[in-house]
Amino acid sequence: MEQRLRQINDVSIGNNLRNLRNAANLTQEQVVAQLQLRNLPTTRSIYSQIEAGTYNIKVSELIALTEIFHTDFNTIFNGLSYNK
């Protein structure tokens, strides 16, 4: 069964992922290529949606992104809180 993390309007990891990608000097296309090398069928359009917070990211994609950006989950979720 495929597990996904749902991004909602007020809680999104997209900005953190964009910042990590920029810090790593990678383009979205380069990140997509790295995800594809890990057998994760991702397109630039999907990755763009991840950064925009409109795509429900798979746990496997999230794990791969920690590897690609040489970071950890705490950094990806840094500064996020659920305020309803």
C-alpha cells in the first residue's frame, strides 16, 4: 500500500524543500532525475506541485529527498506547525 503525506493549505513542506534544493544548487529537473534514479516515477510537473504544496507527497519520495539534499526529516519539517 502506498503511503502519502497530505499537504494542506496551511501546512506545507514545499517552501522548505525549495530552500533545500536552492541551497544544494540543484534545478527541479536535477532533483527529478535523482528521484527517477531511485525508481520513483516523478515528473518536473509533479515536483513543482510538491514545492507548491499541492501534491500529496509519497513517504518514499520524502525519504529520497532527504538523501538527495543530504538532510533529515527535522530540517524538512522545520518551522511547521498545525494551527486550526
